[in-house]
Amino acid sequence: MTTHPLPAPADLTICFAHVAYQLETIFARRQSHLRSNTPAGQERIRHFQAWTPEEVAARLPQADVLLVSGFWQNHLLDVAPRLRFIQSIGAGVDQFDLDALRQRGIRLATASGVNSNAVSEHAMALILAFTRHIHTGRDRQHSRAWRGMIGDLALREDELGGKTLLIIGLGKIGSRLAKLAKAFDMRVIATKRNPATAAAPADAVHPPDDLPALLPQADFVALTCPLTPATENVIDAAAFAQMKESAYLINVARGGCVHEPAMLTALQSGAIAGAGIDHFWDEPLPQDSPFWGLENVLITPHTGGETCMYEENLVDILLDNLNRLWRGETQLHNQVV
């Protein structure tokens, strides 16, 4: 792969492309920290924000650096003669033609880890909501219904201490979720492609092939893995059959990691107690989806990674990678190409 040097700060133009994130605003505040040998206020980098795919296509010819995720289409390479570096706003790269980037000498890095705190806390919030019946309390609040105390122990609120959490994918997000769960005195077991590299405070870490033996042990099953051929539909009808009837599924990964028809059947039949789902096969979730009407389901609109710190965390990664490129380093933070 032949790479092209990144223009100096005074000659560089960055395009920030997102429908909502205030990336340009945060970057403008941080320019003085770009290079240790760049005096504050000098060599200001040109930058602009594109809020729609049409704006990206129209203005991309001006850009040397692009921050983008959902707006990216591979045909944009044909209108990007100056493009040297793409900093993905998300962790996934399936939307990019990696071979085409290599042929053009365009570097690519992801934002992996940028929202690991947010996603792990979101998963923990869903676990707590089910345990303490926060979701049904909110439902009753809308109807001004004060629920009486529950005599049936199987239906009453519970505590997390001693419960078992199974984490599928012990990466940055899964590792922090393990740390949070241990703070609630939970037993944590997990799967990881290479268990020897696990750094999280889990009680046991297993290879993915051990999943069928782990599922029956879990009170909560949390998906924090990337979507790959190995994890597509990793929770399917067979997996639901192996779970406890009292267990909950928590998916803060990709919708494709769960076989949705099998999940619907499991939820409607009582094969599992419930599910907290942040990502579905089709988004937005269609209004006629049967998942909307299930009391034992908590739905969040793919917001597990949303945080007021997202832009700040992403600009941290961007600045790190820009400085690496200016120094002529070959390895980027979260490098893909």
C-alpha cells in the first residue's frame, strides 16, 4: 500500500460528517492542543461540518481528513481526490471498501472504545431495571396506578448479589461491564476469542465454543461482542432453550447477534424472563413490531453508546492519530488500514 503524507496543519481541511454530533464545535475548542510545536492560535486547521449525505458528497472534494460513519458510501471515493485519512466515528468498518482505501493510500481508523463507558453502563442500567422492576414502575406511573406489595417471591423485586452474569465478548465494553457487575457482588463468567488475553475481573473466561455449557448458569446474558460471521445469530433458538426461564437477555451489541424470530418466541412463551434490547435487525423498529407490546421487554433506540462525552472522546482519538501521521508513524490508534 502506497500512502501519501498528511498535509501540514496550515494546509489541512477536515470534514466532520454526522447528523447530530457537534464534532466541529468540540474540535474548534481543542485546536490549540494539536501539536506540541504548534503555538496556540497559529496554523489553524480549516474544518467544516456536513449534516447530510448530500452535503458530504458536495463538500468532500475539499477535505483531506474525514470523520464519518453512517453517511459513508464507497462511491464517495470518486469525489475525494485529496482524502488521506478517514477517522470512523463508530467502531464498525463494514461500510468501507478496505481494498479500495488501500489502493488509494487512504488510512482508516475506528473509534473503538470511544463509548465503552456509556455502553457498559447502559447494559448495567438494563440489568438493574429488570431486577428492581423500574420498567413496570414507569409503565404504572403513566396510568397513575400504585402497585401493592407482592407476596409471590417469583414476581417480587430482587437483588444482584450472587446472581450470575454471562458476558459474550470480553472486549473493552464487556470488560468494563464485568467490573461494574463485580461491584454489585455478581458472579461473572464470559466468553472471549482468546481467553488468555482477558484483563477483566471475571470469575471465569471461556472460549466461544463453551457457550452452550455457560448459558444454563446465567441469570443475565449480556451481548457486548462485535457482529462478525462468528457472532451472527450467536443467540438463536438453541441458545434460548439452554437459558433459564428466569434469565434475561441484554443486547447492547448488534441486532444481528440475536435471531429475532427465536427471541420473540422465547419472550412470548416464557422461555426466558425478558430482554433489554438496544439494537434490532431493522431500525427504526417498525411501529407494527410485536416487540413494542411485550411487557417483559425494555427497548432503547440504539442509544447505548450515546453520551455527552462522545465528541470529546472521539476528538481525543482524532488528535492522537493526526499527530501520529504528522510524525510519520505507521501505526495508528485503532488502525484498520
